Amino acid sequence: MQPAALDATLFDEPTTGIGLYARELARSLDPLTPLERWGATHSGERPRGRNQSRTGWTLATLPALLATNQPRLYHAVSNFNLPLTRVPGVPYVLTVHDLVPLLLPDTVSRAFRLQFIGWLTRSLAVADAVICVSETTRVSLLEHFQVDPARVHVIHHGVDHVDRLARPDDTSLAWLEALGLPEKWALYAGSLDARKNVDLVLAALERSYDAGRPITLVIAGQRWFGSTPVERKVLALKDKGLDVRVTGYLDAAVFYELMRRATVFLFPSRYEGFGLPPVEAMHLGIPTIVSTAGSLPEVCDGAALTVDPDDARGLSSVLQRVLSSASFRADLSAHGREVTSRYRWSTAAKQTLAVYDAVTG
């Protein structure tokens, strides 16, 4: 059997949700079927090199590679990045994570939004099967694009990658200790763009502070499109006296150790296709608060507390309830671990392999 070719264009880049998905899916598919990783800058079986962009490689180089090597299929994992034309004899599979540029246009640049809509429309036309990472994404896709529902499959992420990570080295542990965090504190993790709704977290903390119940907040996230207003608000709150720590991007081992130490995890995003950070937090037993938007109620399945994405008063109230009751936190922790035990990458790989088998007969 010819190996399947998996889109590895994010393998050698700083880890994002899609990059983690691609790597974990490849690792879990390896024992089940022949697989090659194509398009990374230097790793995998067919690297693109460091001088070619992901877009340039996909549009200009990939079609010729597919025609020459005739893999079992090609699986693109980054929402829309299939070649623009079919290569005879090579089926296409596409993973769609979310429709953020379409549903929340103000959170991305106009150029990226136009590229997303145009390329996704074409990718759906040439794809033999589409994998959506949640039912929420599947419904949105079918509402906004003409695609045969029978070709669209829902396969959730896994979360057990967290269990395989080595603990941080002594230097990193010393850095975490040096943060001097109090006994109880809140964590937000994710990029600082408008979609992630960090503004709501900051507004809720300001309410708590003004009511005489200050809360320490750690923000573990990198700058992103539209993050400047959030950064300005953080500076204003720190000037006011609030304890807000921004760590920037953290190595995975350090980040998950930080998450393990949090009292509560906050993730009131305005839209998610899946929402991996809150699932990771619940898997680690951290009480979690999410918004009622996008896929978050679906994937958290009642194990996380929910607030409206515009309700700062509600978030402040729920946050105080969590911080004030150890027994309530213990119940949330147990429920979160129970729900997330179903999210395993081996399960995702088996379901993905079933899609591969279907498109190749």
C-alpha cells in the first residue's frame, strides 16, 4: 500500500493548535497505516526547505510531487490548503478547524479573510472528504458553503498529549517558583487577539478588584492580529494596582506545568472550532470557565462553567464562587477529568483512518 501523505507544513514552526493537531495525528496514525510527512521546512520525508513559503509550496510544488509519487491520498490540515486542482489518482482529505475569518471578520486582516474564503471554497470543491473537529464547525461549514453533507465527518481532537510531556527542567521550575504566585490565582492561555475575548477576563477582574476582592491573573499568550488594545488595557489595570502577569509564549513543558498550578482556568472565547486549552485544563483537573459561544459547550459537555461572552459581571461572580469553595473546585476537577477522558489521539487516528479507507475504496 502506498503511504498517505500528510500536510506537515507546520511541523517545524512554533506550536499552534493546528500544528499540534498535525503532529499528534501523525504520531497516532503511524502504527496504523503507512504515512509520510510532506512540506515541513526540514523534517519529514519530503521537506520544502527554508526558502519556500507554505503557500508557495502548496500551490507550485505540491501538485508535481503528488503526480510523480502518487501517494495513497493527500491530507491537508490547515483549514483550506489543498492544491487548486485535482491530481489524477490521488484523493484529497481536508481538515477544517473553524470559520473564524468568515464568522468574525474583524479579528483577521482583510487580505487573509479573502484568501481564506476563496481558497476554502476551492478546497471544498476538490476534496473527496472533509474532517471537521467539532459538530459546531460542521454545522457552520454546511450553512456557508455548498458541500455534500455525506462527505463531512466530525472527529474530535485528543488531549492525552499532555500526559506524555516531560516535566520542566530545574531552571524552568525555578523560574515558575520565582513568579511568586499567591495560593489562589487565575490563568488565561491563548493568543491576545480580539476573538479570544481577553477583554472580558480583564473587565471581570477589574470588577472584582473594585469590589475589594482582587484576583491575580496570569496571561500566557502571544501577540496576534488585533492584540494592541488588550496590551493597553493590561498596562492600565497594572497602573491601577491589579496583579496581572503576561508571560508571552511558553515552551510546552513550562506552560503545562504552569497550568497544573492554576486555581482556575479562564477561556471566554467568542468562537472556537474546538477549543483545546480548556479541554487541556480540565484534563489536568483545573476548574474551568468558558463562554457559551462556538464549540465550547459542545466539547466541555457540562464539565466547565459557562458565561455569556459579554457578561463581565457574570464572569466575576462565577470566578469568585470557584475561588471561594474548595469542595466546588474538587467537583469541577473530577467532572472535567471524566469528560476529557474520551478525547484520545488514538481514537482520532482510528476515525481518520476510516475516512482514508472510505475515499480510497
